[in-house]
Amino acid sequence: MNKKYIEELAEVLVSIKKGAVAESFLHNILTPSELEEISVRLQIVKLLMEGVAQRDVAKKLGVSMGTVSRGSRELKYGTDGFKKVLQRD
């Protein structure tokens, strides 16, 4: 992975001020399946952060327990990016 490219992508995302522009950009840069996967991953993490049980998350979103477990591992052992973005203090 090229760190410089990731940093540039992050800067582009941060520069977007309107939801409609962000959505359009995501549709342009990602394939439909990538966009679906990322948006579902966000919903998984949001539900887990709300305290919803993993089995219930899987059932509600129609995904496998493995997919939910991956999100749970990211919350426990990954960087704190999800928490910084999603937690409302």
C-alpha cells in the first residue's frame, strides 16, 4: 500500500463539504460492490458501537457472522478511526 496515495485520498475526502458531492465521488471512485461493502461495514460498526449483539447485527443486515466479527475485531484491535469518527461526545 502506498501511504502517500492513502494520505492524498484522505485529504480529498476531508475537502468535500457537501453530502451529494461526497456520494457522487464515492460512486465514481468505487465499484458498486465496493461501495456496498463499505457502506455495510459502516452499518456493522455503528450497530456494534450501539451495543447490538453480533448475531443480531448479522441478522439485521443480512451478513455472515464472520463479516460482523471482522468489524468487531477492528473496533477492539484496529486503529481508533471508527471511534473518532462515529462517537458523539
